Amino acid sequence: DNPLAGAEPYHGQKFVISVDPGIGLSYDERYTLNLPYLPALNEFYGRNAHWRWNYARAEPGSLGLISDAGTKHLTLRAISSTDLVEAIFRSVGIVAKPSAAGLLGSRLVRQMGGIDKCRVFRIGGVRDLIERYAPDQSFTRSEAKRLIFAEGKPHALANYQDLYIEQRAPREALTNDAIFAHLLTNEIFRPGLKLECPSCKLDFWRSVDDVRTRNECEYCGQVFNLGPQLRDRDWAFRRSGLFGRRDNQEGAIPVTLTLQQLTNMHDLRPHIATMAMTLRSDGANIADCESDFILLAPNERGERIQILIGECKTRGPISEQDVANLRRVADAFPAETYDVYIVFAKLAEFGADEIRHIRALNDDDRRRAIMLTTRELEPWYIYERTEKIFDITMHAVTFQEMADNTHDIFIEPRLLPVDAAPQGE
């Protein structure tokens, strides 16, 4: 009930009703009800979250909607995360639009069921399997299980027994069978048969959906009966969906792993994430470039906005130009409103030149570079492995603590003594 509805003195007056969305849309990463405290976006909020362009007011932790005393109900519409990011960047003179890689990455996340459901890519053997075979190459189940098991390698399956990719009993082992079944369920791979043409003797692959009793050779056109070849025939699997493309979509994997770690650290706070976006100037002093992801999160009191812009690689180098481009983007945001961090993530080690380039982002008064490697991206707790090597803040819960840890790990390493136990904060 509206407490003002029956109050005669308030008849015809306007009030601001503050709407706290709580956790918002916790299972839909494409839309959000948690709107950053940016009064400059009041008109955008009014047009997109309300139905009157000048009746919305940004507030820390809530959205104010102007209404009269007789209002019976209010409707608040969720806003597209991409549209919100575009509006924020437009407010500082930058045109941000989803890139082709970003659209494909977003589709992968939806295919898996969300950022958190992409955790199977933390497993090194899974990444090896995806990387080993091109889209037009097939492999057997036994070969897939061997690669996932990765016996004798630093990323052997035994190192991931604490990882839950789907529900299982607490003491039940994570097996390569279960992992491969999970990948098939999510259509990362699809089954088929490798057939041999009795005429030209060449092998070709057919999806299980396309296999028939009589099949036509894709090379010579000969039609032959499948029956004689089914004896002792093993299934042959190929990459499917987005991974079935030839444009190297496994590049989306380091992005999803990075977003998992950044959002898991702050899972009790609202955040807005988008995949790769192209950035060009509309008044800001930047060069045309691309960010592999953008993450928005309010600080603890909701009064300042934290923005993370990221460059993610599988093994390729991060160039001095990559660093310079993102630095100019970060500098475009006014310091009185925003805290901007620049994230560099790789599924490999950083080279000396890369560290030197990234070091230039920090100064005596500010550390804003965050660096992550496989060592930080694979564990459930981001510094679970790193804390055994370096004297750092073990349970970093803010982006600033991550930037400080980056300095102590990569820029000016603070190694633990050889026989020392992991240190506390």
C-alpha cells in the first residue's frame, strides 16, 4: 500500500520513490536492474528503465522514480548491459560497440549457460583438446579422454578435483568421462563417423545426424552402403558450434576465465560485464582500438564506479601499442567519478618486454594494472597457487588489492623465503 495515497495535504504533489533492486537479475547477464550512480545518465535511465525520460534519478544503490501521491504501482524495466556500457562510454566521448569477437564470445557464454558455467575451460586438458584439433579434424573418445587426463603433465586432471562443473557427490572424483560428456552436452563437440569410400579409398567424416544406410562420398560422389564399415567402428568427434568455426574462437576462453575470476571475487555485489567491444573517439583522446571485455562494478558504498577494461591472450604477445591504447581509454574517464583498472590475462607466462610495457601504467600514487596467468585463472580462489610463492594479500577482495598483488608478483616480485609457509595479510 502507498502510505501517501490517502493523505489529503499531499494531493497533487510529486515524490521520488527509491527502488532498490536487491540482487537484481542474478541469472541473466545480458540485462541488469542494478544501475550505477551516474546522474549524467538520468535521461538514459528514464528512457530505458522507466517510461518517461525525465522522471528517473540515479541514486547510490537505487534508482529514484518521480511519482505523485496517488500512484498504485511502478514498473522498472531491465536495461541491456551492452546498452548501458555504450551509454557510459558515450558520456566520456567514446563510441563503444560490440565487435565480431564480442558477439561470438557472448554467444559462447549463452551456449554454456552463463559465465560461471564456463568453468570447464579451467581444465588444462580441455583447452589442449580444443586447441589440438582443427574444425575439420576428428578424434576418438579415447584420444579425447587421454588429452583431458593429461597424465604426467603440470595440468593433469588430478589437479582439478576440487572443481565442480556440474552436480556430483562430495567425494566423487571428477573423471575425464564426465568432463567429455559435459562438453558433448554443451555441444562443444559433436559425434559422427569417419567413413572410407570403397571407390576412391579416401576418408571423410559425417555427423551422426547425417549418417544414412547409403552414403555419398564427398570426394568422388560414389554411393555406398554403410553396413560393412560398422564392425568395430569407433565414433569420431569434431569441434562444434562456435568452436567449429575457422576464426579461432578458442580465443574466447581466456576472456571467460578472466571474467569468472573477477566476478567470483565480488559475487555479492552487482556487476555488469560485456565481451569484446570496439572503441573509437567521439571527442576523447584515444586511438581506435578494442577491449576484450569491460566490467562495471560499484564500490562498497555505491558512490564511485569501478571499470575494468581487459586484454586477454591465449599465448600471443601483449604489445606496447596494446598497453598504450588501453591507457588512453582509461585516462578518458574522470578520476572524480571512476576508478579504472586495466587487466591483462594470458594462458601463458608474461615476457620481460610485456611486464616492462605494463609497468608504465602505474605510478607512485596509483596502481591500476592487474595481471593474471594460468596460475591465477585456473584455481577457484584466484591466488590459491600464487600465495605459496609470493608474499601477497591472499584473500584479495577488491580490485585495488589485485593491482597491489600484481605489483608484488610481476612488477617488483616479493618472493617468500624458500622454506616459509604462506603468509597472512
